[in-house]
Amino acid sequence: MELKPPVKTAKPKDTAGGSIQDKMKAIEDEMAKMQYNKATQHHYGLLKAKMSILKERLEKRASGGKKGEGFTVKKSGDATVILIGFPSVGKSTLLNTMTNAASKTAAYAFTTLTVIPGLLEYNKAKIQILDVPGILAGAASGTGRGKEVIGVVRNADLVLFLIDVFEPQQLEVLRAELHQAGLRLNERKPDVVVKTKSRGGLSISSTVKLTKTNKETLASVLRELRISNADVVIRDDITVDQFIDAVEHNKHYVPAIVALNKIDLSDEAIIKRAIEVVTEKGPHAGDSLKISLNVDKPLLISSSEHLGIEELKKAIFNKLRFIRVYLKEIGKKPDYDEPMIMQDDSTVRDVCQKIHRDFINKFKFAKIWGPSSKFPGQQFMLDHKLADEDVLELHLR
């Protein structure tokens, strides 16, 4: 679709004078009052684009100041999980319960002042769990040690939200802070390609029907973002927010799970209400929750009484999409004690690359015993997709 220069329309007005924060607040207030529908989606898109520009200016201004010490965390194991929660929600106790860590605990806030690592061993996988200082409202803007904590989250493979069963609204505060900091939880990166060019205007094409926005709105968003010449290909039914994320190309997509803690101190009514709030269902769900975490059902645990811990470990393993691949040398038995931990979309090629990059060049074929083979010892090539508990025998030149 070739788009011609648009007819001039009224753009969202900036607050006269004022700081960047004032302008952002004015836009937030306007969006809060707006009912999103087909008649308003164009204006909404322009507001979101303007907000994106203001956030970028604010971040650049903040980065020009003195930087804090930050946290230094050495990644280890097959994956890294970060514990996110308000102060005194029980993160340190949970870490000590699940792992070999010795994180200090106390009955008052802000006990954890640095990153405490622990190692969870489950189904032969070695999973690093990080306990970090509690996040407060305003963390994305620097409240407490929020920015440092968020910096650690960006490098994690999974976010584990630990929520007080008596304060389920904590989840929305935490989710909003991480979203503002550029983290997209339980979201798939939208399939959008934007190639800027020196001339020729905007060309937007889509391979799917766009039901949540339209090409004219997306073109206006691009111009608001100072992009006047580009070829855009869209392969997902995206929202305006997802489109802006794709254009900015600086978002981090991380899976997340939610655990409700202190269930030993609560009753069925309290637990039911908490589940409704965090899953955004029922009369107690907040109307302001515009971005869902896609939580089907939270885990119910008590970190102090060791309730639900095994279920939580299993959920972590499954959410990381792990499979176990047992390696076998030619003429020998498989090594069932030390499987190679891979993700569920891994191929024989991925295993070869993880062992040593030279294995790709030396590869002849592979023999597989297990769920992904039709018969024991079936031969496959590099692009064969593996399954959990496959036994793999590599044949090299």
C-alpha cells in the first residue's frame, strides 16, 4: 500500500511550557479519559507516538547524569530466573527454600540490598535464581534501586513475580514498572519489519487482516516518530503499542509466572479474590489493567511453610521450555546422569553448536532413540527437531 502525504489534522497538543514529565502526564490524563474504539484509534496512536518520543528524551536526559554502581551478576547454569516483588513479600525465604543460597531474611523491609544468587537443580537442569531488592512504584524512573534491578531483569530468562496473597494489586504496579522500562512479559515479539530508506515515502503491507489498528494510523505514527520514508511489512495482527515497540526495536521479551505467597495465613475467600485480581477476572479485577500478563492461574505457595514449592519448581522448568537430551557415544550407553538441557524448539544443529561449533562442519548424521524418532536408532540430519528425553548419538567425519 503506497501512502500519500496526509491531510493536515489536529495533533495532540503539548502542555504549554512545563517539563517533559508534565507533558507526559497531560498525555496520560488524556488517554485515561479516552474510550478506545475505531473512531479514536488514530488519535490514540498519535498520543502513544508522542509519549514514546517524550520517554526517549527523558531517558537520554537521565543517562547524561551520574550513573550508580549498579549490580554485577555473573550468569551461570542453564537459565537465569529473577525474583520480583515488593519488599518483605518473602523473596529471600523462597530463595533459601528452593536453592542452596543463604539470603538474609528479616521481618522488615529492604533486607536485601544486593543481588543474592542461588542454584535450583530440577530435572537435571541447573537454574540460577536471583533475589534482588524489592521493586517499588516509580522504579522505572529510579525510585529505590529500581533501575539497577530492572537492568538485571533485562538479562534474565524468566521473571518470577512473588505477590502477597493479601495484596494482589502489587502485581499491576510491578508489571507497569517493568513495562515502562521496556520489558514485555509473556508477549511474543511482533513480526514487523521496518526498513527505512532515503526517499519514496511510506509503503505499508500486511499478510494478515489488521483488526486492532489500520495502515493509515500506523503511517501517522511513523511520521510522528520522524520516519517519513520506509517499507513496512506486518505479519501479525498487532496493536499500535506493539507497532511502536517494533519500530523502536529496544524492547526485551521475557516469559513470566506469578506465585501468590503466604497462603498458609489466608483463607479460601482471600485466595479466590487474589486469583481474580492477578488473572484480571471477576468483579475484583481492575478496569485500568490494559495490558494483560496472560496469567492462566497463579501458583499458590507458602515460602516459609514449604507449601507448593515442588509445583513452583515444575512450573519454572516448563515455562523455560526445557527438554532433556541424553548424549550417547558410539558403542556406549547413554549418559543419563548429565543430560544436555535445551529448549523445546531445539534441533540437532543446536546441540552440535552448543557442544562445539566445529561439530557442524564435521557432521555426517545423527541417530536418535526416543519420542522424536519413529523407531530406535533412526537416522536424522541437522534440522531434525528434538523432544524431551531423546537419546542422541552424533556421527562425525
